[in-house]
Amino acid sequence: MQQLENFAALGLTRSTLDALEKKGFKEPTEIQAACIPLLLKQQCDVVGQAQTGTGKTAAFGLPILEIVDTSSKHVQALILSPTRELAVQVAAEIESMKGERELNILPVYGGSSMDLQVRRLRKGVNVVVGTPGRVLDHIRRGTLDLSHLQFAVLDEADEMLNMGFIEDIESILSQSPEEKRMLLFSATMPKQILSLAKQFMKDYSLVKIESKDQTANLTDQHYYQVREKDKIELLCRLIDIAPDFYGLVFCRTKMQSDEVSRMLIDRGYNSEAIHGDLAQKQREIILHKFRERRVSILVATDVAARGIDVQDLTHVINYTIPQNPETYVHRIGRTGRAGKSGSAITFVTPSETRRFTFIKRSVGSEIEKEIVPDARAIVAIKRERILDSIISSVDSKHQKEYTEMAQDLLEITDPGTIVTTLLEKHYGSQLQVSEYRKINAIEDKPQRQKNSRYDDDRYASKDNWSRRKGESDRETRLFIARGFKHGMTKRVLVDFIKEHTRVSDAQLNDVKIMQDFSFVTADSDAAKIILSTFSDLKNDGKPVITRAKPDNPNGRHLAKFKGDGHDSFRNRREDSRRRSGKPDFKKGKRSKKNSR
């Protein structure tokens, strides 16, 4: 017990210390050392900021365990979490710290049985951990009574704010007593969070644990400049070059998570995607497989990744760059834990360079730029790895059946031919450089002269402008006369093109689906094949797929109108001018109505 003397000094009882000793706790973390005395001794409201993996759950969970009256069957503590996974994780963590106390803790969240939760609540629960939506549902049904509430905790408050839970939280807190204690914990602390604290909390203490260089020391941070269409190819190369890749790949949207995971699976990688659209049972199965390493690559959004506590991750890949420096630190903090090293890698497209520079400056740690791994170098590394694996497996003892088979083969042909055949059959195309698609290097732009207005993008040439609008020397923007009303989705459109041509997913990007038509960008080789293949397939006498008009390759204004192309938009614009009597600047004259 002597090793827990620092925990004892915080005011924790012997029962709690016994539970912590069984869990293997030795020293309190900074957030725990700062928050526990405030909650136990000063009994004030607390706003706590600390990164993932710093022990925030114990910082508010231990004081709750000390104060809650176990003889009462009323709900005395409510902990709100943004995701189902985090709610389950927090409830399990508090359960493991209660020791011998007869304390009832219940996680409530969507996707699990409402009837089972209602029965548990009626029997009596001391601590409820739940998502805002399900908690509010119970309050409206009259199955959750907050009139005896002593603690209200907002865990991962920044994510609940991002997910739009603010109105639900306001409704929940309005049903609770004013004399309750409010605790707000978050990995990041945007202005909206502090406004939330001022709105719902009394005089509170702000505890901010500055992120140290511990993550930077244990985590190698790198970034690659890469075009959007080359990201999946780069990701595959990085996975192949790592000896035992076990990591998280962060995407911005649910759709992108699904697409990236599917492309990895198509290439033979053991991958799964996790996001908010999955049923709770599916999410639990995927996480279980990931923790057991039956899945080595988990593609996730930031929201879905909250609550995923997995040890020994070797990599965190920012497939899309985070929105702010706090999110970057939060992401990379998932690797390089417990004294083990890890790698954090960020993909940066040319248009994101300026934003990523801001993130680098704000984070303050060294993030090194890397060169895209050469395909030949990757194949050489894989070759050495295969040889090492075979040599380490060589054993003089074998089953009789295999020994006899080997003798039979040696009688037919020479050993070299046999080994070559077995290697080729077993490892297939793993050592073929041609399996890796070419990634064109992005050259650094020359340094601009200061105070030169002509260096601004607004004064770029017409050619450069058209390229930035969706078409470059190596890419072509295509117009497809099919849209939502024809049953088109991004996946359906890509599959529709692939079905009639031999182009791959990697050659298509930036798909936009409108009501009557769609757009897709293809590299120059793929565009030629697509245009040639679909030249004979007509829609009202016009080809189904054509080059997009250079004046509006993204169809931003066309979505307002029904029609099959840019001419329809132009005609409607001119009709509108004639009806309104506005001058036609293109022709340089006024309409007859205004000239009278």
C-alpha cells in the first residue's frame, strides 16, 4: 500500500486504494492529482482539459465513488458521453474502481435494449453513463429521475458539441437540481466549451494539463505531400513497408471511411471501417476483432474513434488532415503509449499545405517531411522479410508425409526449380513492382516574393485557374448525364464506369452526384478510355459521358436546374435576364424593355 501513498494523500479511502492496487495503479496522473482534491475537499465545479490516455475517467470517477451514497437507489451521478463505445468504456472503468462497494452503474445508449435498461433503472441505479439522445429519451419516458442528482459530468465535451448534442444537453440539465456539482472534461477546449461552462456551471476551477513532449518523444511524426487520387496507393505502400502494421486510419467522413476500407480489402488487406452509421452490435464485433488483431487496420472518423482504447498501436495515419491542432494531438496520442514507440503519419494535399503549416507551428513538435517510398525498395524489403521468415522456420524435424512428398519432387526435377515454383505459388504477386501504381512527385513551389500582388492566386492565368477548378495536365473532369433521379450514388457511378472499362478506383476521384447529372475526375489515361468506351452510348442523342465544360467543371450552379448540361443553365440565365430587364453585360447592351 505504500506505493499508493500519493493517491492516499489526495483524500481517497482505503477501499478505493485497495481497488486501485488491484488494477495496478502506482502514481496519480497530473489530471488526477489536480482534480481529485478539488472534487473531494473543495467541492467546487471543475473544467478539466487533458489529452487522451491521461486518466480523465479516474479523475472524475474516483471522487464520485467516494461521495455517492450506496444505500440509496436513486441516480446520484450522470455522466454524458458522445458515443456508445465511450459510454461502455467509462462505465466499465468506474465499475473496476468501485472495489467492495455495493454500487450500481448502468450504461445507457441507443442500439441496446430499452426494456432491459428500464428494468435496471427501476431496480435502482446509483450512476448512469449514457449518450445524450438515449438519456433524454429515458427522461421523457419518465424512466430516469434526476431529482436526486449530485453530479453531472460532461465527458469529451468538445465532441458532443461537434456532434450537435448541445440542445439535448440543455434539456437534460434543465431536468436536474440546481445544487448539483457540474464537471466538464475535454481533450480540447474551444471557445464554445468555455461558453457552455459559463452557462451551466457556477464558479468553477479550470484545470488545464499542458501536453508534454512525451508523445513527441515516443511517436515519430512524419508527413507526405500527395495528391488526393494517390492517397490509397501511398497508404498501401506504408502498410507494406511496416513489419507488423497495426493502426488507425483517420478519415473525415463516414463515406470516405467506407471507401478507404473497401479499397484496402479489395487489395487484400485486413481492414474494417467504423463510424456512427453502424449498428451497435456491428461496432462491438469490429472492435473485438481489432483488439484481438484479427483486423490490423481500422479506418475511422474522429467521432467513432472516441472511446476506442486499444494498446500497442504501431501507426496512426491521418488520411485527411485534422481540422485543428488539438485534434491532431488527440489523434497521434493514440500511439506511442506505455513507453512503446509509434508512428504518426499525415497525408497533405497541395491545397492543404498552408493549413498543415499552421498545425505544425501550433503543435510545436518536429514533423518531418518524407519522400514517397519507391516501389522497388518496398519489394526489396518484402523479399528480405520473406527470406527471414522462411529461414527462421527451417527445422530438421518434419512429418513423414511431407518428407516423402519432398523426395518424390526431387526425383522429378531439381531443387532450384521446386523452390522457385513454391515461392511463386505461395507469394503470388507480392514481389511484383508492377503491382504498385506510379505516384507522381509533387514539387515544392518556388518561394514567393513578399508584397507581390501578382503572386496571389487571384491573378493566376486562365490555364492555372481551370486546373484548380478540377482539371490538370494529368487529370480530366468528366460530365455524366446520370444523377440521383437515375439511381446514381458515388459507389454506383464508379462501379458503372468500371463495369464498362478497365479503369481502377485509384484512377477516379472527386465524384459529385447532382439530381440529373454527375461529375468525376479521371487521370488522363483513364479519361481517354472512358470517353472512347461511352462515345456510342447516347442520352437524348448526346453521349452519356463527355468532358465537363471548362467554365463550370464542378456544376455548382447547375444543381439548381433540371437539365442535362451547361447549355441548359446558360439559356435559363439569359431568359432570366430578359424577363428582369437587367443588362446583358456579355453582349454589352440593355434589353429593349429598359432602353425605352
